Amino acid sequence: MKWTKGRFRPRFEALEDRLTPSVTNAIFTGGNLTVVSNNAGTSVTLTATGANNWDLVSGSTVGHYAGVANINVRLGAGADTVNVDAGAFSSGTNLNINTGRGADTVNINSTGGAGTLAGRVNVIEYGGGTANIGNTGAATLTGPVVVVGAAGVNTTLNIPAGTLGGTLTAANVHTVSITGTSTLNDVSVSNGAGALPTTFTLAATATVGGRLNYTGSGGTDTVTVAGIVIGNMSFSGGTGSNTVTVSGTILGSLTVNSRNGQSAVNATGGTVNGAFTYYGGNSGNTITTSAASTFSSNVTLSFGNGVNTYTMPAFVIHGNLSVTAGNGTNDLGATFGTAASTINGNVTVRFGNSNTATGNVFTVSTNLVITGDVVSYTGGTGKDTVTVSSSVGSSAYNLNITTGGGTDTVSLAGLTAANPIGNIRVTFGLFGPKLFTAPPVGSYASLTVTNYP
């Protein structure tokens, strides 16, 4: 008998699908609706069907719930989407949404136009994602709203059409954008020590009806206020570069504290009805104004030892101006009041010991109208250059100038008898070269010069 050896042909056998599908579980007990999913990408849609009544759709999970006091959504590490629609109903349900550590999206809307969420709204986006309030329909939230991200992870909050009656708190949310006709109450934004850049924008059509408080991070902080802030506004920068731009209206006070970071305040076109206080550190500070810049109360600039830049060619200050700076570079002249400007109060300037060739500079030009009682300048032991000229409309203010022991120049030749000022007192330091140019006769009430020549 002859045997024939057969050939073995290998082949692949298909295994079962090992992908983990999205699984959503919903538990409703005692007025608490809890929605939990695994680490796969999950879509959860919650739609109000009445006062505190909600429909849930998430994949094959569908539910109808009445008398819901709290909705708790806890998702996994996938890229999740949560849609909350208040519809045309008013609901007091509290929302607690934790999207896990994926790149997630949360949308809170009222497509019916008249819906209201009166409970608390808490959104946690630890994986970096986006929370939208009013992105597909105007949303009205009357309770407190808290949005929390993670330090070092990009998280975004957009409010294109939202009305928030409670306090908005955003922590570690690196981009906050309030646009459209959104109206909010108190707003508090704070970021951790991460190096990511952070941005806050209040559009020209938006309003913060209460206070606006911003605390920066270790990265670049950029705050733009083109809309209206009815309360006080405060900015506390981190260790990075800080920029605050105000082209809108702040009905309260404005306080900027750059701490240790390099900072710039751009107030071109802006209006501040309360006091404006700007604390700058030693890393260099910049203040910029324009003809449309209006400060209805006192302005205080307090800078450190860095290179400080005063780009203030035009402005209106309806209060006192106080400028204090350290031992760096301070030129309050080349671009200070060179166009039509007004200070309806006293002027106090105090500079430190300049260590540069240009030294400290203070100039009152013919375009700067001062209607206060006193203009005072105090310099350090470095180089000081002070020039004062008359301006039509200025009051007969008293002028006090004190320089240190450096190379100092005081010129009062620009004063005129047509617009005289009051008493003048000039005190030079004991040491160093000095140059004094006296004012014309009739341009002052009295003149006292000490330690000259």
C-alpha cells in the first residue's frame, strides 16, 4: 500500500473583539441620579422635561426621572461629551459633573430659550477639555457655578450666551472666554503654579455685574476687559509675564498687583470710575494710556527696581496722581502728557537712586493741565532731570522739587506769567553737579532754592 503525505496549511483564527465598549450605568434613589461610565469615550445627554424632571440618554441607557434633586455624572479616562439642556423649564436640580481624565466636552444650554438651572453647577475637567455655557442656546444659571481643571493641563471655559446669577469660580482653567451678550455676577478666576499660559477675555458686549477677581499662574497671564465690570476688579499676577488690557468700563476700582512677574497695563480707551492702583515688581513694568483713557478717581503707580515704562501721551485723571518707583529706570516725561492731558488733583512723584545714564526724568509739558494744589517731585542719589512748563487751564499749584546727590538738572524756563503757578521750592542734594534754570519773573508767587549753586 502506498501512503501519500498531505501538506499542512497554516491559517489564522479570528479571536473575539477585545475592544471595551462604552458602558453607562444609571442609579436613581432618594432624588439622586448617578450616572457612571467606564474609560471608553462616552456621550451623556440630560434633557429637562419639567421642573426637576430629566431624561437621560447614553448609548443604550435611556431613563426618565422625576423629582431629581441632584445629578452626579462620573466618567472615565476616555474622551467624553456631556450635554445638559434645561429646555423651557426651570429646574432646581444640582449638577455635579466629573468627566475624568480624558479630553472632554461639557455643554450646558437651554434650547427652549426660557429654561433656568437654579441649583449648583460643578464641573471637573481633570484631563483637559472644554466646558461651554450657552453655546447652542442661551443658558440661564442662577446658582453658583464652579469649573475646575488640573494644573499643567489645558482647560477651556466658553460662555458665549450665558446669564449667571450666582458666583462663577474657575480654578486651573487656562482659557476663560465670556462673549456675546453674556451677563454674569461675581467672577473669580485662579490658576496654579503651572507654566501654561492663561487667558481671560470679557468681550465688549458682555457684562460682569459684580466683582472680577483674577489670580495668575507661573506662566504668561493675559487679561482683556473690553466689556463692563460693575463692581471692583483685581488682578494678581504670577511669576510669568502679565498683561492687563482695559478698553471697556470698570465702574468700581481697579487693582493690579504683578507681584514678581514682568507686567504691562494697557488702559487705552478704558474708563475706571473708582481708584486705579498698580503695584509692579522688580522685573519691569509698563503703563499705557491714550486720549480716551479716563480715570474718575485717584491713580497710584507703585513700581520696583526694574526698567519702568510710562507710555502715557494722553489721559484724563479726575483725582490725584501718585507715582513711586525704585532704583531702576524711570522716564516720566518723553511720553507723559505730551498730548492734551488733564490731572484734576495733586501730583506726587518719588523715584529711587537711578543707576542708568539717563537717570530719572519728570516733565510737566505745556499740554498737561494740572488743577490740583501741589506738584511734588523727590529723586534719589542718581541723575534727576525735572522740567516744568506752564499750561493754559492749570491752577496756581505749589511746586516742590527735591533731588538727591547726583547730577541734577531743574529747568523752570517754560513757566509763563500768563499762566503763573504758586510757591516754588527747589532743594538740591549736597553733592554732585547741579544745573538750575530759573523761571521768568511773574510766572510764580515765590521762589526758594536750597543748596545751589
